[in-house]
Amino acid sequence: MPTNPKRQHTVPRFLLKNFTDGRGKLHCLDRRRDRTYVTTPENALVERHIYTLKGQGSSVSFAAEHSLSELEGRAAQVIERIVESAHCGRLPNLSCADKDTLDAFVLVQFRRSSDKYHALQVRERDEIVEETIIEAQKAHPDKDVRGILHQVGPDRVFGNAWIQSLAYKAPDWLATKGLAVVLIPPRAGKLLIGSDPVVLAGRDRRQPDGEVILPVASDVAISLALKRGQEQLIVDEAGARLARTINSQVFRQSDIVAAESYRVFQRLAAAHRRRQRRKSQPP
């Protein structure tokens, strides 16, 4: 891997590899274009410079991408242990440090979604740019911050502000959560991964009564739930209900989904196409 990669994964390759078929391929659906294709983890969910901080002229910094890669390296070891333990019917018995790594990874994966970035860019770019300028003026009252940032350009200011937001403090309730591991037996189907793969569930998604769910393999998902220090292994014996629920939520919020087979999301894709046809029909 190059030291300063221009092609940057919005979902890490180590996670994507857990959803490949026997040939190491991912079967994907781009919901925006209604296009299916087969690719590899190396080429899936990649964007150029999405985490590259851009300054004036050609000045760039790969500090954020390096930080993400470092976190991914630590999280990959923790998630590998979780998956292996689930396959053996055991709890992973994570240390406090391992759980902190897992919490940080899931939180950053929730925030770093390219789907969220592009949706935010459309809705709130100008507001975020203005907030960034105001904060910079407070920190540097002796400088023409607005003039400098105007030279940089609003797109760069917005992109840099969004990248920096990935490191914002975690909500207090996240540190109170334990870990539930969901194992999907072969007869209960398979899980998919999405471009926006972290699901928030619960009555109020801002409060501790909610769950944070992330598929980490074709047959394993994790949920930041229970109480700190607690772990639980849940086997989906209810006719694939959990697998269907997780897949439905990830599919609904992701622009691109991938799995080891098209069959994993075939029904969801058909239902999505029916909804799109109904929306396009005149009243």
C-alpha cells in the first residue's frame, strides 16, 4: 500500500473481505444506478481523497487517512477474534482496551460513511463552512481567516471540516455499552455489508436505550448493547429474523450494498425497484 494513498476505502478492506465468496469476490448493487457488478475488496467502496485534508494550492495532508488506517489495524485484530470465537460458540472475552478499540472503530465507521458525507454536502455545506470560518476567526483574531478560507474554496473548507469531525468526542453513553455478538447459522441466510453499514436502533437513537449494530462477517454481526463489561452470544434461531432485520436496515440506508452472492439482497433489491416504480408513476 502506498504511504499516502489517493484511493481511500470508506469501509475497510479487512471488513469487506469477510463478505466475499469463495473466489474472494464481492457481489454488489449500486442502488442509485440500479446496477449490479462483481468486484474485489481492493476496488469496492473506494473514493479518491475523501479523507485527504486539502490546503491552499496543491498542499495536502494524509494525516486523517493514516489515523484511520492505524485504528483499522487494531480493530481488525479485535474483530477477527470476535468472529473466530462466535464460530466456535464462545464469547470473545475482550479486554477493556480491546473494547475501547472496538467502540472507537464502530463510532468512526458510523461517521466516515461516504453516503453521509455526500448527503451532508448537499444539505448543509454552506452552514458548516460558515461555522468553520467563525470558529477559526475566534482562534485567530489577528488573521484574515475569511479571506484565507475563501482562497481555499468552500468545497475544501467543508471537506476538511467533515474529516476533522470524525475525531469528535464519543457520546458519553457509548462507554456504558457491553457487547452482543449475533451468529447467523447457515440455514438462516447471510448478512450483507453496505456503504453505510452501522445501524442505530432503539426508541431514541440519541439515548443509551438504543443499540449500535454492525455486520462484521457474512454470518456475524456485533451490537454495542447490554452493560459495560457484559458479553452475550446470540444465535439467530428464529427463522432468519435477525439476519433479515439487519440486512433490511443496512440496505435501506446504503447507496451501495455487497455480499457473497446476489441472492443475499435479491428480495430487498426487488422491493426497492417496486418502490421506485411507484414513485415515478404520475398521481
